[in-house]
Amino acid sequence: MEKVFSGEWLGRPLTIKTGKIALQADAALWVQYGETVVQATVVQSKTEREGVNFFPLMVDFEEKLYAAGIIKGSRWVKREGRPTDQSVLTGRMIDRSIRPLFVTGDNRDIQVIVTVLAIDQENDYDVVSLLAASAALSISGIKWNGPIGGIRVGLIEDKLVFNPTYEEQAKSTLDLIVAGTDKKVIMIEAGANEIPESVMLEAINAGQREMQVAIDLIKELKANVEPKKVEKPIKEKSAEELEALAEKEALLEIGKKWLSENIPTILFTKEYYTKGERKAAVGAIKEGLDEYLTAQGLSGDKRGFIAKKLVEEMIDTEVTRAIVEDKKRVDGRGLEEIRQLLAEVAILPRDHGTSLFSRGETQVMSIVTLGAPGMEQSLEGMEGQSKKRYMHHYNFPPYSVGEASPLRGTGRREVGHGALAEKALLPVIPNREDFPYTVRVVSETLGSNGSSSMASTCASTLALMDAGVPIKKPVVGIAMGLASNHDMSKWEVLTDIQDLEDGEGGMDFKITGTDTGLTAIQLDTKTDGLTEAIIAKTLTQGRKALNEILEVIKTAIPAPREEMSKYAPRIISFNVDPEKIGAIIGPGGKIINRIIDETGVSIDIEDTGLVMICGTDVEKVNEAVRQVKEIVHVFEAGEVMKGKVVRMLDFGAFIALNANQDGMAHVSELAPYRIEKPSDFLNIGDEVTVKIKEIDDQGRVNLTLKGLEENAHLWKDEKGKSNGQPSAGGFRPSRFGSSGGNDRGGARKPGGFVPRG
């Protein structure tokens, strides 16, 4: 039977419905906020797969175009296909929010599928999706320490706005999503326009408070819906099982005794600077334990059982204890110390902009490619169609961690890391009017040991400046960690975490920013959530790290280069009268295509009249610009220019002023003396200098050659001078009127010639 739970949240109705749909799932429900509706289902496998040594959680987020009343734009494929990047990012956000609260020990597969069924173009679906996943897990019967809530926070004119509409998001300088319990923060995803740390902390804390209404509604749901999935009662163990369990406990005690005495000695008697050295130290612990257990007369399977159960867990415990109690790290660094930083630019010869950034053993190379405005990416999703002119792509090949494995294309992790670095730099990318290029940055991870995504942010800043992209400020990033005991009564924040420091009581708190504020945050944690004090300490300590990295960046390249690479395309942009756009394009695109074919450039024209001409050959770009400007040029009396004689009649010469406009010089305006016929003085194809004498009320352009020094050579020896009677002046309507034309295809119309072409 369907059950409905409703309330009001931030001025809009929030409703949860369950018991009616997808009844074979362990849990299924709809969450509606305004008129945005999201479905969430949860299913846990009946049996556990063999050999699973990780928690097998799958979170799939599905965009359905019907939710927005859209049919896919492709002519050939109408079904939704590969998940969009936005779908992947939303699924990752939900995963990072719910994963820390599962109770370990049960390794049966769990799948959470979130499907958007309707969007109202006002209430954002990702927060609703987060609530739907939380609500479904809460009534699934799976051991999960929820519920959690989620909320989006914006900042408009220095005022925090909660769950802003799409229209409000466009005005906001902050896009923050916070997820957590009623007491702690578990996940943060933020993009910001250089927001101060104090404002960011205020927004996070306020969001955590404002999500309480949604959490309470899910608690009401949980209290009134009986889970379908009921855990089987635990059977009493037989004598044989109790004996086997006691034997295992005894074996573990033997291992614990040796490990507790030797792990501190091996890990902290020297400083292990590299990942290889630390792996060797862990290997030494395993070898020493095996030798000890062999001496105790234990068989290979028992030694393997002890090592698998204890070594990594006890190393993690000791690393955490040393940090929290002794303020010691395995590599000898202080808690706020960053590994060695190296930054270089211009490392490749022909690419438009390149860099290499290293932080310890993490090494990223970024390459910038600049393209024409028309190269921007077209996007299609539930929110409609849009375009993106700045793109960041991140690659993580197996050799970066010293492994050999098949290359299977871009994974969820690569999409997420690339999007984070893109979000970090977006606030400093120049607008299209100032820099009309399409910009693509690719970050290649060459070595990884601790936050290659933050290294790619730093490397991308370097490469963009090397390419001459006038970014407003350098942006850098750092990954902050956490060491905490089981109940989190003791904890320490770590700057620049790596390998062994990413333990069970930890976090990955990534922060990016300029010298004045933050541009992005991404948090996930392995704890049950972070307190306000931990978040505040992280932001303060992170600011110190950002400033230190910024100094290294500025030393490598103080500012964007004034000149772009000679291999980069050049764009010249200018504005024309929007009414002239049709003349540039021509009938069926004839004129614009001719210019493109002749010069090899690309031409992009916006409805506002902004023309952008792009090409790698500067001379050809300039030629294309000249031709376009000729087309839209508005002639005025008094202008002096060169022209070519294209036609002659007895009363005057027609002179091409550009590819689209002719004027006429009457025979009396050709020379300072009398000429009987233009053909006595000029030839077809002659280049002369002319001055616009007038543009008559019909738009006809009347020219003169007289009084211009550039034509003095034509009058030498009084070429074409006539000694006969003067001819009548002015135009002769019977020979030049509305039906006149020219031999190059131009046709007269009231008001002047139509453009040739």
C-alpha cells in the first residue's frame, strides 16, 4: 500500500512516496520537490561473491530526456546512450555521500539506481536525487547509519540562498552542495568565484543546519515503513564453530603481539621519502611477520590468514597514532609541510601551451590547445542544449602508478577529476568578448601519489599562462587529509596527503583558489562526518598551502605571455551592423564560403553582429578580414581609395571600389583637361585612385580622379586630351538608369548596385 510523507522545505513542498512502484526491489520510492520527481531503488544481492576484498557498492544515476520533454537531437539515435559527464558527476556525488555510513562486514553487492522522472526547470534535480538515495537506503533494511540530507547553497549579493532556482544559480557567485547527517558534514562539492574562506565556512555550516527539515522527513519515513528486507536471526554457533573461532582469535593475538612491537620500529626509525621506500617498509613488515610466524611453527595458510587480517589495518592504526599523538609522519614532514614543488612551462616545441608540475612523486603535464569559436562543445541533456568553450580533460594511465593494465577509455574517476580542475579554473577564464578562443586543456598524469587532480589544477594554470590565455589570476590546489581515532576525540589535519596517510579515519578535502579566495572544494571522508572545527581548521591550514604553491607558480611564469605561440591560430573579431550579416553570408552561403575557400579560415558570426575570423596564417586571416569589412563597408562622400576600372561607356568609367560595390567617374571627372571618351584615357583593369564626390539620393556613388596627386602620372603628356567641342556634362539617363548594370554580374536596384558575388 502506498504511503506518502510530505512537508514544506524552504518554501516549497517536499514529498516522499513509497509502496506503489518497483515492488520487487528491496526499497523503492519517489521524492518530489516542487514538480521535480526522482526515483530511487536499492537492491542487495542475496549472496556474497567470492574473493571480494572491497565494499561492493554501485551507484548509478540516470538522466531521462523525457523528464524535460526532450527528444534526443541526433537524427540517427534517439535512445539515451552513454551517461553524460553530468550524470557521472551526480552519481559520484551521491556515492561519496552515502558510502561512509555503511556498516562493514557484509560484502554482498549493493546497487543504488537513481532515475530522474520529471524536472520543472526550477528545482535542481541533484539535491533531490541525493535525498532520494538517502530515503531509499533508510527503508531498505541494509545496515546503513543514515539518514543524511543534502542542500544547495548559493550567494547572491553577499546573501546566502538555499536551494536556489536555476535563475538564481545564474546570478550566484557560489555553487555549493553539502551532504551530511544532522550533526556532521560528509560531502562537499563547491564551485566559487574567489569566495573567502570565512564565507565558505559560513555557507557550509548554514547548509548543514538548513537540511535538517529534509532529514526529519526521511526519519519520519523510516519510522513508519517496515523494511522488506529482514536480516536472518543469528544462529547459535556449534561447538566446532566456536572452537574454530577461538583458534582464529588466538592466531590473531600472536600476530598482534609481533606487529605492535615492530611496526613502530620499522616505520619510524627512518624517514621514507618515496612511495617505493614506503612500500619496501611495508614489505619488510610482512616478511618479518612471516619469519616470526614460521618460527612459531604455523602453516602457510595460517600465516596468510594473519597477514591478510592484520598487517594493513595495524599499519594504518600506527600511522594514525603517530600523527595524532606524536605529530610524526612516515616521510618525516611536519603536519603542515608540502612535499617538494617543481613547476616548468614551454616543455614541448609546437603545442600552444605546455607545463609540467610536480609535488613529490605526483607529476602532471598539461597541454593547451586553442581553437576557433566554432570548435566549442555542444551539450545536450535534461537541462536542454548548451555550449562550452573551456574544457579540461584528465587522463590517468596505469604507468602513473607503476602498473600494467588495459586501457579501457575514460572512467568515472577521470571524468570527476577533470571536472574538478575545470571547475577550479572556470572563474578566471576570460570571457568570450575579451578572448574569443575555444580552449581545451588536457592533463596527463605521469606519476601519482596523492591528489593528481590538484596537481592538474596547478599544471593547467601554468599551461594556460604559457599559451597566452589572459586568465585573471593563477589558480592552485591542495589536498588536505585527516588522522583521527575511532571516536574522533583526537584528530589532526594534514597538508598534502599521500599513500599510507589515506586511512580509515581520514578524509580527502581538496581545495583550490587564487590569492584572494576559493574557486572549488571537493570533500569525501572515510569517517562518519566532519565537525565544524575540523572544517574550519582545514580551510585555514589549506590557505597557507595555497599561498605557498602560488609563489612557486609565479616564479615559473609571473603572468600570461603577451604573445601566443606562432603555431596557435589567430582570431580577429569585430562588430558589424546585424542587418549586414546576410550580405556577408550571401545567397545560399555563396559569399562566405568563397572567402573561406580562398583563405582557409573559419568565420563565426553571432546574431549580435560579432564576427570572429580564425586561422593559423596571419596574412590569410587579414585578407579574410579585409574582404568581410569590404562587404559591410558604408561609403561616405570624401573617402579616397584605390579602385580598378571594370567597365567603360562613352560618358564615364565604372570603377570597382571593392568586391561588391562600383562607382562611376563621369568623363569630365577623369582629368584636369577635356577628354572625349574614357577609352581614350583608361583601359579595363587599370588601377586608379578615386575620391567619392557624392552619393546621390538613389545610392549611386559618383567618383572623381581630379585633384589627387596619386593620379598625376596618368595626366603626364596630357594623355587622351581632346581638342573638340566639350561634351554635355552629367549622367545620360537613356544610357545609365535603373536598368543599367555592369559586366561583372552586378545589377542595379533603386538606391544603387546590389553587391556582386
